[in-house]
Amino acid sequence: MRLVAGVRHCVDRRRLVCREVVELMTDHLEGALGRRVRRRFEAHLAACAACAAYLAQMRATVAAVARVQRHDLPGAVRDELAVLARRRRALRAVRPPPAGATP
Ligand SMILES: [Zn+2]
């Protein structure tokens, strides 16, 4: 899930709400948040048990998926994942860096 650049710029200056934190979860897990947004993200998590639980659930899911071996998957699923990976790489190639990120 990606946050559009305008929203990212806006959240750089104020407290985040749950919806925004959920939208930033993937970027957080990938270490792609800028310093200021990351501070606000972490401040929200420290005060919001629901978002902290959601992040813990995402981390558990990522860890579980990482244990799946290629040969565990049916061929159709492997093909679909390859298509999604190509799309993701293409999107990342054109995506601007996060606000506040250092090059
Ligand atoms: Zn929250």
C-alpha cells in the first residue's frame, strides 16, 4: 500500500491518525520512511495498541511468508508472484523517495 506524495508531505508536520499509520506500515517495514514521518509513526504506535498489534501481525505474516520455499507453491502461484514482483520493481523505479529521506 502506497501513500500518495501529497498525503506524505502533509503527515510530515502533524500527528498521524490510524488510517495513515496503516498506509505507512509497508514503508516502515522496508525502512523507507523519512526521519520525521518515522518519528510520528513510532509516536502513534507507542500510544495506539490497535496499530501496534496490526504492525506485530504484519511482522509475523512477513516472517511466515519468508519461510515458504519456492517448491512449496503451486506453479500458478509462483507465476502470479513473479508478475507481482515485476510490477513492484517497476513501481519502485518511478516512485519518488519518501519525504525527509536521506539519499
Ligand atoms: Zn492507531
